[in-house]
Amino acid sequence: MRFDVVTLFPDLFGPHLSQGITRRAFDGGAVQVRLWPLRDFATDTYRRVDDRPFGGGPGMVMLAEPLERALAAVQAERAAAGVPPSQGVGGTAPLIHFTPTGAPITQSLVRQLAATDAPGAVLLCGRYEGIDQRVIDRHVTLELSLGDFVLSGGELPALALLDAVARLQPGVLTAESHEQDSFSDDGLLDCPHYSRPELLTTPDGTELPVPPVLLSGHHAQIARWRREQSLALTLRRRPELIAAARAAGRLSKADERTLAQLAASHQAQPPAGTL
């Protein structure tokens, strides 16, 4: 698969693509990344890619014409390389624009993009107040966001998406590693994890042991403990994921018993600030 990234700051990507375990996907060619510096497609002396917005207001808007030239070059090179073009011009690969107004990036979407037969995508990284809407209307097929907050540009969401896709490629992690991730097979949050020492003594003298079940060697009990911890954490922090898993039939009778016990325990606790 191939990802073409249109950006004002291509140097932000180099360290990420060459560091950490995900570099296996980039070095091995499982995920190809081609960077397109947007200023290369400006035609004036100052290589201008932004201007003031029509109608007034603060900030600057990324100009349509350099973006149109850049996207045309991207599609031409993808076609010459035998890579599917983006949907914006009749192809099959998505053209993704990162914006606070976009849909949240989810593990389900990442799995779709990471499939071994997936064509990749064109990633459009906006800056300033945003991109001329005519470019978005003409080309963009998917708008994505990291969450309900505002960043200074689309590069960080693009890097996050590339990392999420790369770690799912064969040979980067063991299958067991990402199958147990949060939001994976059952859609729940992952359980807590522990390592050496068995008894951690903090600088103030507090002793913190590893949960005894993890030292028992009883694999069935360990699996059940981890499942119960996953359910408890998900119920406490993301209860909507419990509802989704229940609707999809991914909760067992044992899971439902655990959830009922957790709910009863919560109801039995006095409200904060009471005696």
C-alpha cells in the first residue's frame, strides 16, 4: 500500500518513519510513504501557498491552486506506478483531509486501511485556518480528526494514522499483540499489565505487589482476571463500548455476570462526600 502525503512540513515525517518498531513496515516496503512538499507547487517568487480569507476574519487560508497542482501530480505518479488513484478523481483509494470537523479516527477504520490488499490513501495536511473549501469539495472523500481539540496542522494526525496502520502489518508485531489491543476484536479497553519486580517498593516505602493471580501459573484464571479487568475499566471509562459490544453479541454470560456484579458494587458505594 502507498500513502502520499501533501504537507508544508515534510521534515516532520522523517524521524517517525525511521524510528521504533513500526519502521519495519516502512523499511520493508509494506507501507510506502511519498512526501509531497506543497511549496514545490507554488509558482510565485515567494512560493506562497496561503492568503487572507474572503469575507475577512483572522488567519490565512491555504490556496486552491497549489493544492490542485500538487494533487494532480500525486495522481499522475500513483497512476504511473500502478497504484490506485484517490476516489476524488474516480479511483479507489481515499483522499483524507485532517480537520477538527472530521470524524474520529477509529481502530475499525485503521484495520480497513491496514488490510494487505488495501491501496493506501492520499493524506492532505491542512494548516492555518484551513483549506479552500473548493479543493475539499472537489477531491476529499474522508475527513478525519484525532479528537475534540484543535492542532496547528494535519501532520500529527497523519503521523498517528501511519503509525496505526504500520503496526498492523505482518512482521511488525506478533498477531497476538495487536489482537489484544484496546478497541480490537471485542471493542473493549485492554486490561492492566505488570512486569518485574513482583514487589515494588517506592521511595516513600510503599509496597506494591503484582496481583497474585498473575503469578499463579493458572492460565484460565489469568485469562478470566484479565477479562474482568477489561470489563471493569471499559465500564468505568467508556460505557458506550460495553453497550456496543453487547449489541454485537460479543459479551458472554460470564461477562454479563461480571458487569452485574460491578454495577451492584457501584450502587452500594455511598456518594462522594457522604458518611
